[in-house]
Amino acid sequence: MKKLLFVALALFVGAGVYAQKGKVNAAEAYIDNGDLEAAEERLEDAYTHKRSVDWPKTYIVAAKLETAKYKKSKDIQDLKDAVDHYMKAIELDKADKGRFENEIKVALTFFVNELTNAGIEGFNEQNYENAMVAFENVLKVNNLEMFQKENPTVDTAIIYNTALAAYNAKNWDKASKYLEESIEYSYGGGDAVLLLHQVYGTMQDSTKMAKNLQTGFEKYPEDDRLLTQLINYYLETKQNDAAKAYLNQAIEQDPENPTYYYARGVLADQAKKYDEAIEDYKKALELQEDYFDALYNLGVIYYNKAIEQMNVANDETDHAKFQKEKAKADELFKTSLPYMEKAHEAKPEEVSVLESLKGLYYRFEMMDKYDEVDAKIKALKGE
């Protein structure tokens, strides 16, 4: 009798185990048939019963349920919950000698496609937060040991897509993280470098801005955008020696670019090396004759030189010497005039140019042009 009772109890216990696991299997069948409510009811019991709460299969099916729910709800939290369930299944399966590893791996292979599609949908709908979450989880799944041990790879396209999603979602910390990774893996080209430059600028992380641009330029020396941005950075931060060094390099690479000569001219101008500045401004004008900034700056240099020369003349007490020095000043004013006139042609409503022209026309008693310029100034100022 005792032996028979023991067997009966064992069968009863076994039936309880199989009953709970049967609910998990039933839930999976309900998911396949689209009855998600029935599936959820079966799984609720499985989450709490001691016979199924630590069974890997429970969480594989739970993940499939959350994935199916996402297809209807488009709530990104459902996919996040699915990922958590898969991670739980993997954790439990390690303690269960990996009996479900193959099933988990197959399920995750299909799940990655769902995540990828969710990321694409997020972009198409401009829901960049959803896109970022979806792509981040693609990376999380791809980096699992079960995938990497057979075929160690880095999905650089997904890393870059995650960076773009984070950038558009204005999540600067994650945008910088994934853009840095993209650049490290040489993915995204100069675009990734320039985006990261913008991110660092928004984060006001100036210490990383120069290093990023330098790294980018070393990787992509033919990308003129990076060189230009690097030069602009050094100009903006008043690191003139570095700016000039890169400008010289830029001119070697692209000697037909007027912007580089103009920028180098500005550096010489600021350093009061006016002869060098004049040479570079004129070179810029040879390449682009209506380059306003080069025209105006040349006009200003000659105008200021003329003012300095007039001061020299005014210091002379001898009339003959005064006339001689004044003549030098007049020549400089005359040299300034055509540059100012061409600058006016390039930007007819630039008041600073008009004010300079007004002074020059008055000096040379060109009163018709003086009156014309004076009227333009008053009209622009609403007088």
C-alpha cells in the first residue's frame, strides 16, 4: 500500500508540473492564433507558480506575447518588455545547462527583425525616441554571447542609425556615444564627424570639439568640409597659428578655393601684417571677383592706411613736406575707393560700405555721388 501511495503522489506532483508548463505552451499557441488575452491569462499563472516561474520557456513565450502586443499597440514599452523577458530567459537557461539556447536564439533572430522594423517605422513617423530604443536593443541582442561566439561582428550600420535617432531625438549623451563608436569603426564618413561636432557644440564640450575634427580630418583628408570646419573652429577660438597651419594645408589641397585665401588674409589682417593680408585678399578676388568680404576688407585696409598717412602729413610743419605726405594719403584713399564701390555693388544695402563711400566721395568732392549715397543711407535708416 505504501509503495502504491508513493507512486500516486509522484504522479500527482508530476501532473502539477506539466499542468503549469502546459499553460505556457497553451499561451504560445494562443499567440500564434492571435488571441493575446487568453495567452496573457495563462502566463499570469505561470509567472507566480513555483513550477514555471523559473522555467526559461515561460519568458520566451512572454517575450513573444509582448512582441505581438507591440504590433497592435505600437507602444515601444512592449518591445522593451520583450527584451527584458528574453534576457530573463537567457539568465535562467544558463542555470538550466543551456537546454533552451537554440530555441532562444531562433526566437531572437526573428525578434531582431521586429526591432529593426520598429526602428525604421520610428524614423518614418519622426518618432525618433522609439527609433533610438528599437535600434539600441538590436545592438543589445546582436552583442549577446550566443551570437558573438560563432560570428563576432559589429553592426556598424545599426550603430550609426542609433546615433542618428538619438541625434534627432536630441538625446545628446547617446548621440555622442554612438557617433563616437561610428567614427571609431570608420562608419558614416565625414557626416558622422560633423554631426558629432554639432553635438559637442550643443553640449558645450569644447575640449572634445578640436580632437573630433582632427581625428575626422586624419581619417578623411579629402573631405573639404572637415578641413573647413577645423579651420573655422580655430578661427573662432582665436588659435591663429593652428588656423593658419590648416589654411596652408587647405590651399595646397585646393588652390582654387577663394575662401581659404580670404581666411588667411583675415589672420594676417588681425596680426597687422597688412601686406600679407592684401596679397591674400587680392588672390581671393582673382578667383571670385565679387567676393564682398575680400573687397570690403581691402577697402578698409587702404582707407585706414590713408588715415594713418594723413596723421603723418598733419604732423609736418613745413608746407612742402605736408603736401608731399598728403599726396601719399590721397593715393591710398584713391586705392580704397574702387574696392568700396565694388563692395557696394556686391551688397547694395550694406550701410558700413555706404558710410565709407560717403566719406571718400566727400574727400574727392564727388558731390553728385555723395548726395546719392547719403540719400541711400537715410532711406535704409528710415530717416
